[in-house]
Amino acid sequence: MSFRSTLHIDHRFLTHTLLSLLLLSLLPASLHAARGANSGKMEVLPSQKAAPAAVFLDAQGTEADLRRQLRLKTGVTELSADLAQTRFSVAPVSTFGFAPQQGLGLALVSQSPDMLLERTAPAPNAYEIHKLADGSALVVGFVSADLKPQLTPQLRPKNIRLALYSNPSEKAPHIVAVPLSKLAVDQMPHRLDPKNPNSPVVLEMDLQSSSNRQSPHGGQ
């Protein structure tokens, strides 16, 4: 066999070997791509954070004591001294303030819940507002005892008609905190004694089973 023939055969053998190695190097990637295509995996978008459940405090005591117990349960503290007034969206998380009944009513009716909060209650019938650690809002008030079974389940099967009083009474002795994002109202709160500006206030509303608006988190 001539030298030229031997060189031609070696060249063909080398070419064949290189092509085989190239195909082998591509094979794992192809198998991996096929395996991924057949796995049926889908990108899962992060779920929307659920609104907090209502907090019903089954306890007895003075109004000040009940409020103190509820604040411990929801994990909030008083706004700092340098925040005499602030909007909910910029208030620090895990704090509480007070909203005048007219301010809360306007925020709920207009579905623009970024209300003005005050460090101390501007009136005896102001509503207490809790800004939780996740930035969501709870409205504090007092309800009748028969509402407890409907308020305590985290997942309610239907909407609840609710009368939320600013202060306790024989008719509404139990303190509760309800998620603002689940409240729907069609009227402003009204005083029980129209002639007394400091009279306890009642706000009639629907507590819905799901959120109807975004709470203005703005946590700090």
C-alpha cells in the first residue's frame, strides 16, 4: 500500500472519529432539553398575600384593659412621640393609631383607605387602627356576643353584616379587630346620640370573605 493511500485512510478515520466525539458531546444536552420539555414544569407566580383574619378577643375587663390585651395579641405598639399625625401608608409597621370616625368613614366609602392616623385619640369615639407587621390594616371596635362564631373562622363561607361600635356597651361588649381590606360600607358612621359629639359611634358594614381592595401597605 502506498504512502498516499495510507494517508488518505488515516484522514478518513480521523474525520469519522472527530464527528463521533462531536455527536457524543451534544447528546447529553439534547437529552437534558428533552427531559425538561417533557417534565411538564410550569413557572409558578408568587401568590397574593391573603388578608388577615378577624381577631375576636373573648375576655372581660375595662375598655382600656381590653384594648391593651388586643394590642398584645396583634403585636402593635403606640406610634412614636415624633409622629403625632401620619398617614397610614407611611406609618411604621406594628404600630397603632386612631382615626376620627368621619375620616374612617370617608376612607371606607371612597375605598381609599390611606387615612390620617393620630397618636392619641382625637375624640372618645375615634376608631383604633392597627398596622400589622405585614403592612395590612385592622379596624378595632366592639360587637355583640352573637357574632363570635361568624368572626372567628379564618375562611368564612359568606359575607357578614356587621355593626362595629367605637366603644363597648351592654349591646356590644366584645372587642374585635377586622381587616380593613375586607370591609364594604355604603354609609357613614353615625353617633348613637346625635346631640352628643362624643357619643359612641356605630359603623354598619359588610365583612366580606375575600379582600375587595389593596391595603396601602407602605411598611417601614
